[in-house]
Amino acid sequence: MSRIPREVQLGRRLLGHWAKRADDARIDVIKLKLFITKRCNLDCVHCGIGGAGFDGADELSSAEVLALWAANPRLQMLSLSGGEPFLRDDLCEVALAAARLPKLMALSVNTNGWYSDAVLDLARRVGPAMGRAKLYLAISSDGPPEAHARVRRSEDSWARKEDTLARLRAAAIPNVVIRHNVNVNRWNLDEVVPYIEANEARGEACFVSMYSASRHYSHGAGHHRELRAFREELSQQQALLRRLQDRPGFLPNRFLVLAEDFYETVEREQPVPCFSLRASLIVEHDGMVRPCINFPVDLGRVQEHGFDLEAIASGPKANTLRETIREERCPICWTPNEAFVTMMCNLPNPDVWKDPRQALVRLGRLKG
Ligand SMILES: C[S@@+](CC[C@H](N)C(=O)[O-])C[C@H]1O[C@@H](n2cnc3c(N)ncnc32)[C@H](O)[C@@H]1O
Ligand code: SF4
């Protein structure tokens, strides 16, 4: 009998039904992940961005980021990542402007937690401006101290991010939600699951991602070799995956059950249909639009298209790519892509369920 729970099977069928419809009128970009910088103060072992030596010369300017918000008022979920976003001096300014997007429900900022003062300053200024929406501060946590230092390749990284977390907890700022972003990889595999369980036992949510290799992370052949070895190791770690999926909580953990199938099978299929270029996409630091981090094909820079994401997602190249995704000829990830995971991860947010219509809009089943 399949171990995939009934609600996940049902969700998979419903999403499949919607995603397979050849109806490009349904393009409705509600989720954007903007890599606002590729500069970074660390050089983590699982990520090639820090070691790539970006200098920020080709980053979108503040005015261009503000133009991006202005041209896309339908955005409901916005994630600012990098690189280390807190290296941008204007982060607070652009986050405050994002908080004013009329339909925004969730703004998340990813950080390694190094710059405690800047994180606190942003939380204090942007949190209260969020209105009905929430500000998620997603702090990377890669396991207990030794595992974290191993992954982050920095002895100080643990103490710095713990200090940031402690200050955020103590400040208890309205609309600010603290969240641990935990990447499961070869360098923390032995320690990471008990660490996640301990955090959640204390009431702090962990959003789990799995190691991937991609041009987005400036990865080279070495990282792709690591990925093959990681997949091999995970396929032997069913008990570990089951502990992840059996954690208390709603959809995100339940969907981890799909990872089991995914890592066991050589001829992989998309676990659930992917919404990239329909409901979500990513914008790189230089304005380049791509479907997701795992399928880094260039669709043109926002600056060349009046910053209008839906115009880019409706263009001829995007139409072809959407077909490629529908036919599962993209790289395929264990959940359709990171953006989809983020959407699913927002579903347990009680604010979404206060308004079921909004929840359906977020799932792309209704027009806003
Ligand atoms: C690229 S970082 C950018 C934000 C910030 N610098 C940080 O470390 O949180 C965003 C997230 O991607 C994760 N990440 C890095 N390399 C990865 C990889 N190869 N596969 C999957 N996730 C990765 C990090 O652990 C982090 O949680
Ligand atoms: S994971 Fe974050 S902190 Fe580490 S190198 Fe990548 S961008 Fe920098």
C-alpha cells in the first residue's frame, strides 16, 4: 500500500488537473523570489555563491527594485534572498516599499543571521508596516554548532546567528515570524534531523530543503558530483525521511513523503505539477528572469520589459519553457521547485485560512 497520505494524494490530483490544463490565460504571477544581491560574507560548503566573488556591480539599483514592485501590484508572496541580503544598504527601504504592495500576504527575507543589528532594525521598521501580512525572517540553521560551522565554513557563524535569533525572540515585534531554514545536505546529514526535532519541540518552525546543484548557485562539476552522492545516500535513508515527514504540522511536512518516492526512483517524475512560470518565478540580482533556481534558463531582464513579470511570463520563450516544464523535461526536483514549496509552506499560516478565497487565489485556482 502506498505510504503517501490520502490528503497528499488528493492534493496531487487536484494540482495535476489544474496544471495540465493548456490554459495560458491562467498565468498569474503571485510569488516572486528576488535575489537582491549575490554578494556574500560567507562561503558555505553547499553553496557556490559566496565563493564566486560577486562584487555587486551589476545588481538592480534601488530605483529598479522599486520599479519592479510598482509594475507588479498583484504579488502576494515575495521573498528576498541572495547572497546575503543584509549586505544591501537599501534593504530596509525596498522591504518597506514591498510591505505596501496591495495584495501582499507574506514577505520573507533569507539571511545567514550574521548582521544582527541590521536584521533587528529591519524587523522593527518593516514588521509594524506589514498590515495584514506577515514578515518572515528566515534564518539559515544547518544543525547543532559543529554541523553549522562545518556547513557555513565559519566558526563564528553559529554564535552570530544565535545572537540574532535571541534578540529577535526578545523583541517580539508585531507581524514578525522567525523561521529556521534548514538545508539537509551531505555535510549535516547525521545531525540535522534531531536538531530539527529539538527546534520544533521548542515551538520554532523549521522549513526543510534538500541539497541541490544548479547554475543559480554558481555550482561547478564538483557540486553535481556531491548531488549524485547525496541522492544515493538519501535513497538509503528512508527512516530519516520518514522522521522528517512525521513531524507535527500541516502540509509542508506531509509533502516530504513525496521525497521518499523521488529519491528511490531513478527515472524521476515531478512529485506534483510545477507552477513555475504560471504562479511563480525568480529574478536574479541583475534582473534576469528564470523559472526557478533548479531550471536556470534566461528569459530576459526585467529592465528590458518594463519590469512587468506577467508580460515576461506570457512571452514566446516562457510559453515554450512552460511546455518543457509540463512535459517534465526540466531538471525535476523532489518537490516541483523551491517556489512551490514556499507556497505550500505558507498554507498552514492561519491568516491564509481566515480567508479561504485568498487561499484559493494563492493556489492559482481563482483569479484575484
Ligand atoms: C543561498 S542562501 C541566501 C540567503 C542567506 N545568505 C542564507 O544563507 O540564508 C538561501 C538558502 O539557500 C540554501 N542553500 C545554499 N546552497 C544550497 C544548495 N546547494 N541546495 C539547496 N539549498 C541551498 C541556504 O542554506 C539558505 O538557507
Ligand atoms: S548559503 Fe547564504 S551565506 Fe552561505 S554562501 Fe550561500 S548565500 Fe552566502
